[in-house]
Amino acid sequence: MGKNVAEIRDLNWSYRDKPLFTNLSATFPSEAFISIVGPNGSGKTTLLRHFLKILPPPKGAILLEEGDLLAYPQRDLAKYISYVPQQSRLEYDFTVYECVAMGRYAHEKRLASLSQNDHALIKEALEVMNLSSLSTRLATELSGGEYQRVLIARALAQQSRLILLDEPVSNLDLHHQREILTLLKSLVNQKVATVVCVLHDLNTVSAFSDLVIMMDRGEIVAEGSVKEVLTKERIEEVYHVAVELLYPPGREQPLVIPKWN
Amino acid sequence: MVSKRYYSLIWITLLALLVAVVLISLALGPAGITVKQTVLILKEGPTYTPNSNFSSAQHRIIWYLRLPRILTALVAGMVLAISGMVYQALFRNPMADPYVLGISSGAAFGVAFATFLGLVGGATGVYQVPVAAFIGAIVATWAIFILSGGARRSPTVLLLTGIALNFLLSALMSLFMYLNRAQLHSIMQWSMGSFATANWEKLLIMASVSLVALLPITLLTRELDILLLDDASALSVGVSVRRIRLTLLILTTLATSVTVAFCGIIGFVGLMVPHIMRLVVGPKHKNLLLFSLLGGALMMVTADTLSRVVLGATELPVGIITAIGGSPLFIILLIRNKKEMG
């Protein structure tokens, strides 16, 4: 494993007898911003869900630092991997603080109330996500963007080294997109965590990623740096849309311009 | 944020109310025993020594008729309220409750079926009835979970499945009654709910099974909170969703079925109590559990007292009282839910 935080080795998985993944392999290097891209239905979310054991992967298919992911008890797994779902409604009146505190579950001792350390970490996560002023508000009263930040704060409070996010910015305006993405990027730069994001917008991918994994119909069609993966030919082949790549002066990564007509 | 003192104050008020209702309920009835006499009789203990304050008959009424009955109602109320609270979290549905989901009917059906087959009855029934009820309830729980797609599908599917299951089971119970009129009364008793046949022996069994079932739940309140999230989120913060859900389902079903075995089907308490308490203390299960225990006891003892006195000499099945109180709330919730989801 070495410098990798996770590794997928020959993952085979079928959905209702229809094979989705056949011998899928990938490595997730430590302290990198990794983007997973690909058309709808290409298996991105399914792949993330294997990491939570919500869809348990076959034995030995996903390896973490101490070996097979399946061998990790759920609590230990939570200390290693946190997850920000794409959509998650909480219909009960928990406060923002209580929602973020749920991220401490794996670290809590049974029956003990939250420790000083827990509270400090929750406050820090709230601070980082710009939620301190909302901490006593009910989660049900928040806007979509605010709630998304709560989910990310919960993941931060979890203190995991691998954060998986399923389209974390899809429902956000440009300002909040930038805010959340730069924050995630800074976690990577400060070597706090490895971030794996399922993203749709290729320009976002281009601007933030250290590593891009492109999927199509359950296969990884490309894995590498932005420049290696986001080529005109490949994007056109995978998305069936003609594109133009631009390299604005002073920028190494391309801008992807779809040709709509 | 509401202070802890506010919570303690409400809790103590509820406790005082419960004590008051229990005392009133003990004294109330045709035997003409005053509250003061009741207290003296309680102080006297379970064996009677002749005195000028109360008669042996009055002592017997309090100690061997009313007290076990009221305590049975108290335990049943606690069990049903906690069961409702747990089902609501497990199915992520604020309208879930052992009665609405058909789990109580499953337990009653288990008893009716065993009675029909001649497996229970007579003196041995005290132990066999709860077993039959538990088997019936577990099968019903399993059926509702499979048929409704667990917590994943829409809340409406779950409720409709429960209603359909209730239809089926009550039709089958009517069939048993029709086929065997000799057992009509004993089967009827389970489908209506009543504490009239309570005694110390049954109470002891019911209370100990309930304690065994409810105690672990008090250790799982944090997990109950997290189960309100979607499955992926609950797993990602470290809760073994499948295992915890199964454990909780078995424990609540056990507690519910032993209540149904001795008291019959009593609807809506499990729906109403956690709901009202959630308005008071919020959704955190650590608080909700403590308040639902008291609230359930209070509501059930009150309902049972009403069932004894509203019609004067004749006694109403307590299930009628709770249904009259509970179904309007159910309809209100249904309308509100529809608005939120539509």
C-alpha cells in the first residue's frame, strides 16, 4: 500500500445479475484531491457505496492500510473513511450542532456523553464550514447549501483520513461551490485528508483535481492527471458531446467548452 | 437551546401527575374507598390485619384487583410508547407504531391461532400465550419489513402495507371466531384490549420480559438518533445499521408481543406518546425515551381509568378509548405528511 490510502483490486460486482464492475482496479494515493467523473449511470456512486459496506464489496477487492476493508468493523471504518451523500434529508428537528456531533459517534465511548475533545472538534468543524453562527438552528430550516455544509462538517468532525463526497457542489451556486472546493483542497494541501469527489462539471474537475478517474459503463477508462485524462478525444467518446479544450494564458489545466449545437 | 432544568421540571411534573392518577385510579370505583383509605391500604402491605380503617374486602380490592391492574396498564403504556418510538426511528416514519404496522395484530393472531389449534388455554396459558404472541408478532414484523422494502421506500407504502396486514389478520381472526364460537369471547378479548383480567402473576411475567427487552434499548439511544439519517450516512459515521436495526426490531417486538399477550391490542399509544413528547423535548432519543416512558404510563393509566368509569357500571375495552383519542391524531399527521411530501 505505501503511500496509498485505498486500493481497489479486481472488483467484480453485479446488480441484479447484470455485471456492472468487471475486474475494476484503481489506486487512491494519500493526500490528493481525486475526482471521479463519468456519465450518469457509469457506476460512480455505486463505487463510493462499496467503501461504506452499504454494498459490501467481494472479499479482498478493496484494501485499506490494514488490509481488507471488509475486516474493518463499521466503527473503525468510520474513523478511516467519512462520506458526504448526494442527497440526504433529515426530517427531524436536530440542531446543526447535533447533526455535526453525529460524526463523533465512532470515537465516543458507549454511554459516555461527548468529551471536551469531541466538543472542541465539533466546534472546529463548524468554524471551518462557516456554520458557527448557525449551530443552534434546526437542520430542517436550512437552505440546501447550508445543509450541504453541515454534512461536510459532520465528515470533518469524524476525523477520517479519506473523505468521499458524492457530487458535493451540484446544488450550490458558484460562490458556495468555490468555498467548499477550496476548503476541500486546503484539507488535502494541509495533509489532513485525502478527498475523493464525484463531480460532474469538468471545469471544476480541471481546476481542483490532482488525480482524475474517468468511468464509463462500469469501467475505468482513464486514470491520471487532469491533462492526461481530460483530452478532447476521450471526453467526446465518453460523453458523446463535441468539445473544445482551451488553455487560457497562465493556466496549466484546460477549460472544457462543450459545443452545444 | 432549552435548559436541562426545564426538562427536569417537566419530567417531575409528569411523574407527579402519574402518581396522582394512579392514586385516583386506585380509589375510583363502586367499592367506595377513599383516597385516604387507599393510601392506608397501600401502607398496610399485601397481607391484611383487622383494623378499623378499612375492611378485608376493601384491602383485597386494592391489593389484588386494582393495583395489579393499574401497574399492568402502567407497564403496557411504557412498552407501547417505547415500541412506537423505536419503530418510528427504525422505519424512519413518524407514523409507525406497533398497532398501525400490524405487529400487534400479528401477536394477537398468533394467540388466536394457537387457541384455535388448542395449543393454549387453561392454566398453562400464562407462559404459552406470550410465546404464541411473540411468534405471531415476529412473523408480522418480518412480513412488513419485506413487503414494504424496509426503511428505503416511501412512508406511505409502509403505512399501506401495515393497514393491509391489519385487514388480513383481523379477517383471519374473525374466521377463527366464526369457526369456533366457543372461543369467541377469548379471541375477542385480544382484539379489543383490556386490563380487566390482570393479576400479579401475569404482571410479573410481563414486567420482567419488558425489562429484559427495554433495558438494552436504553443503551442504544445514540444509535436511534443516527438511524434517522439515511442508511449510507448512518453506516458512514460508524453504526452497523443492519445489526442494530435487527436487534432493535427483535427487542421491541418481544416487548410488544408480551403486552399484547396479556392485555390484547391497544392501538395508538405508541403513535401518540412519542409524538407529543417529541414536541416537548425534541427528537434526541436520550430525552425522548425518558419522557416517553412516563408519558406512556400516564396515558395508559388514564385511558384505563376512563374505560372503567365512563359508562358507569359497564366497563369499556381500553382499546376503544385509545383509538378514539389516537385516530384523529393519525389523520392530522397523515394530512400534514401529505403536504410536506406533496
